[in-house]
Amino acid sequence: MYDKGKVITGIVLFVIVFTFPFWINVGKANIAPEPKINPEVAGKVCVEDKAFMKANHMQLLDEWRDSVVRDGNRTYMGGTGRYEMSLTNSCMGCHNNKAQFCDSCHNYVSLTPNCWNCHIESKENTNG
Amino acid sequence: MNFWVSLISAGVVVTVLIAIGALGAVPALQVIFGVAVPILAVLIFLAGIIWRVVQYARRPVPFAIPTTCGQQKTLPWIKHNPVESPNSTAGVVARMALEILTFRSLFRNTAMSLGEDGPKITYGSTQWLWLGAIVFHYAFLTVVIRHMRFFTEPVWGLVHLIETFDGFLEVGLPGLMLSGFALLAAGGYLLLRRLAIPQLRYISLPNDYFPLFLILSIAASGILMRYFVKVDIVAVKELAMNIANFKFAVPEGIGVLFWIHLFLVCVLLAYFPFSKLIHSGGVFFSPTRNMATNTREYRHINPWNYPVKIHTYEAYEDEFREKMVEAGLPVDKPLDEEATAQ
């Protein structure tokens, strides 16, 4: 083998970089997030069913925003009834803790939604 | 080979692979498709790359054959171009880095055409291949770095930064990431180019179409998953972190598109070292790129030189001097008397 030193250094560096997910996570507990909602609202239903909300809540909120801001339409006819389109009043009524609900999954998969550029978290819910 | 045969055979193979990948959605097979196949693919990839690189490193270079586009170092009043015609290791590293990071030799591509005013051949520079290639490679790199959000917890700042730039348009939710579409567009362009140019179509083989189809399918399934047919992204990260921790539990209900995507990526990894894609390792071993242009300073010794039996002119004349003198041929050393006496 020619240029042994350089070639072996290159191979070692490549293997270290490529396998980083294996050694960077050594000894770390891998705990999936569990979003928590306000316990007082147990048994209530969301605007749509859970599977739909899990997959499509971001699109729903995007549509709500456009509907409210552009058309002034604040009423949503969901699969489970009639709702006011409002993140702070409707959603956060049950999902009242941003840190324990929204952020738990968003941080886990590296998402920084721009909801909070305009909306504020209500103070009484932040220390839960 | 007829290009339809190449095109269709590569297409059929990728379709079969997509069908196999979809089997990952069957709960009973999830440990195979979610754990065994990815780990096997990574092992084949690593072993294959090391094997290929060692094979390259074992090949001797008989001649100094660097290609240059600049003046070699010579007399002091002739201006030397240290990057285009490097005579030192630093220069070679600079040229190699520019080649790998900016594909300079591809940028120098030329196209021959007949001029508008009569049959006059002109050579113009053409950068379409370079543009397609560089968009393709950098989009792929960006996509790979973005995927590191599945393997780091907490997610690295670098990944956030790349995502911020990649999604700077802030269009729609989930936010539009440009790199995925750039990858699909550039890959599509490279495929169309291959099909549209007759000479290129003629030399294209199934192993040219297959990696393109594979990568396009991976990009398309990724885009579908992100924007259209949602999969359980939290469960995907759980699976990725499980594999990284050598915990072989597969979360339930991820979605069939993810299994197709993952299986195609595994096939790409396992296929990589044994295909044209190994040019990523081979570029480092290109003698035309990695040798210094110092042929005036140092003699390059062919490593497979062996001692050659030589017969010098002096020895030749000593052997045949008498006959040469007899035939009237000129000799360096005249025939001395002692020799004549014999």
C-alpha cells in the first residue's frame, strides 16, 4: 500500500465521522417525548380526531391563521363540532402548557414553528 | 445495449425495491426492516468503502501524470502558478480541495459547435453539467445534514442553522425546505440530460440509470412524507435513536412511506462502494489531481521498476571492435597492437 500514513488517517477519520450517531449517544437515555395536556379537561375531544391532529395540526393552524387574518372568518366546523379559530383561546384552553405540550415533540425533532413570533404564552400557564 | 433495455431494467429493479421496502410496514417484519437491514447496510457500506480505498491505495503510479492548467515552477523570472500547477503538498491540497468542493475540472467543460457563419468549428465553455452536478451534490449534503436531527438529542445547533437557511422562504407548514426539491430537480436534470443527448444515451448503462432512479425515489419519498402523506416523525426519531443505542425495539405505526424510504436508503448505502458512486473516494486517488507538478525537480521512480540487464556502447565496441575495423566502421578506441597480434 502506498502513502500508508495518509490513507489510514483518512479511513479512520471517515469511519469516526460516519459512525458518530453510534458513539455520540453512548450512555444517553433515549426517552421519547410524552406531550401533556391540562388534566382537568380529560375526556373532552379535540376539533378533529387524534390521529388527524397528530399528522396535520400544523396545516390546520396554518389554514386557521389565513382564514382569520385574511377573511375575518373565526368559526371552524370540525368533525366534532363548532369551534372558534384561536390558538390562544381554543387550543391552549386544553393544551395549556407550551413547554410540556408543544415543545416536547417540537424540540425532539428540531422544529421551531413561528407561532410564537406573534402569539404569547399566557403567564399563568407557563409554570406548570 | 439498447437504451430502453437499460432504462426499463433499472426502473424495474427500483420498483421491486420499493415493493420490498413496503413490506417493512408489516408488524412481524419490522425488526428486520427497521433494525437488521439498516445495520447490515451500514456494515456493508463501511467495509466496502475501506476495501475499495485500500484497493486504490495498493495501485502503483508508474508515471508522474498530473494534469495542469498553469505554468509549472521553473526559472525564477517565469511566473509560477502554485494552485493550477502545484509543486508542493500545500498546493496539491489547495487544488484538490477546490476540485472536491467546487468541481473545477467539470467547470472547464467545453462544447464543440458549428458557427453561424459557415462551417467553422468553435469551442465554447459549457457549464450546464457542472451546474446540475454541484446543485445535486450540495443539495444532497444539506439533506443529509438535516437528517442528523434524527440522530442527535438535543439536536445540534449546526442542524438548526442549516434548517434555518434551507427553509428561509418560510412557505407553508411544514415549512418548505429548498434542498429536497433542489435535489429532485438536479437529479431529474441529470437524468433528462442523459436521455436527451444521443451520445450520452448511447454510452449509458443500467448502472448509470439505477443510482439516479434510486436517489430520485429516495428524494421523492422524503418529500411525500414531509409535506403530503404524514408519518409519525416522533416515532421515526425514536427508531433512529434506538438503533444508535443498539436497542432493537421498533415503535409502532410509523407509516409505509417511511419503510420504503428507509429501505431505499439502505440499498443505496450497500450499493455505494461497489458502484460508480465510489468516485467520492476515488477522486482522492486520481494521479492527475493528487500529484505535484514537480517533474523538473524530482524524478518519479516507477515502483515496479526492476534491474534491467544493459549492454553499453563501450562493451559493445569491445566485443565487435575487430569486425568493425575490418568493415571500415569508425571506432572510439583504435585497435591496439596487442589485439592485432592475437
